[in-house]
Amino acid sequence: MVDDSGTLSRSTVVAAPPQRVWQIVSDLPGMGAFSPENTGGSWRGGATGPAVSAVFLGRNRSGLRRWSTKSTVTRCEPGRAFAFAVSSVGLPVAEWSYDVEPEGDGCRLTETWRDRRGPLMIRLGRLVSGVGDRAEFTARSIEQTLQRVKERAEQG
């Protein structure tokens, strides 16, 4: 499931142009419509959209639990790639990336999660989110997110 570097990836083929798919996955405030855990959030520090070094405050939920994270965009290539590093209380949590590659009349969307938590964040994460097996939960979440993004992109 998760490789030796703590990385997990899933892909899907989307019958939509790469630019449309990229616009969906790089719209962090809108990702709450697709993610089982993220509920959206807001750009911070004068940022109004995706750009390298832009900061985003993400809101998350699991059942009755709610928490926020800080994300910093690390890669932003319109129509091709979007990535961000997530932290909480100043400690690293994860890196997320979306790669969009042309394929046939559409594209292949790959979502990747890299676990960056140390022992303290693993324990805190379980308490805050209620998720015991983060890798298993994330694998299911990525699959759901990819399916929802695919459906939205293919609707036009």
C-alpha cells in the first residue's frame, strides 16, 4: 500500500482536457466537494489562488472532530502538476500532489500522498482526527476523491 518512503499513489483516466482537471484539483477552497475529510478552507497572506509559495488554511473533519492545517504550494504547473506541503502546529504532516498527463482524448490524473509525520504528529493525528490507520484511510480517501474529480471534470 504505502511504499518504503511513506508514499501512496492512485490514478484514474479522465475523459476531460488536462487543463480542466488541473483547475479542479488546484482549487483548494473547492476541494471540500471531493474529499472525504477536507471541507475546504481559504487562501492566506494575500494569496488568491494557486501559485508556488501560496499559503492555504485547510479545514478538515472526521465525524464530530474538526481541525485546521496549513498548506504551502510547492509546485504549480497549470494543466500539468499541483502540489502542496501540509503542516499543523508548525510540524510537517504530509505532501500532496496531483499530476495530470495527456492520455488519448483526455488525461490521467495521479494523486500522491507522502506521509511526513514524526512520532509526535502520528499520536496527535490519531487523537485529533480519530483515524488510527492513516495509510489505509488515505488510500480509500484518494480513491473517492479521484472518482469525484473525474465525475465533475467529465460533466464539463
